[in-house]
Amino acid sequence: MTVKIESKCILCVRKAIQEKYCEYHYEAVRSLSDHYEVWKSRYGEISWYDYLSRLQKIKLTGKWVKEVIEIELENIKKNDKKMR
Ligand SMILES: [Zn+2]
């Protein structure tokens, strides 16, 4: 017998379908990482953090994407501190 834990999206109240995101936020993450590959092949090597910071400055990004960028950047900052 297994107990299934219903996890929630870390960004909203919806059910998480993948890791920590709901379908909308997960979709945003997916399009972000797809775009990351395109960006790298076009402009050369860039870190995930730099890429997200740049996107954050461009005001074209949609609501879901923006929220994902914010939380991802927060996580990277936290992990950075742990490593130091
Ligand atoms: Zn969500």
C-alpha cells in the first residue's frame, strides 16, 4: 500500500504535476529551458542564472514565466550561499 502525497505547486495553489510545479508553471519552465538552448546556440555559453536574470530584465516575458524566473533565481542564490 502506498500513500500518495499530493504536492502543491511552489508558486500557486494548483496541484503539482511535475517536481514542484503545476501544469502552467511547468509549461513555463519547459519553454524557458527550450529557449535556453536556442539562446546558447545563438549567443554562446551563458549560465542558467545569467540567462534568467537577462530574461527578467526584458519585459516581454509572460506572467507564468516571470514567476518561475523569480523562484529559480531565488533558489540559485540560496544554493550559492550554501556552497560558500
Ligand atoms: Zn503553479
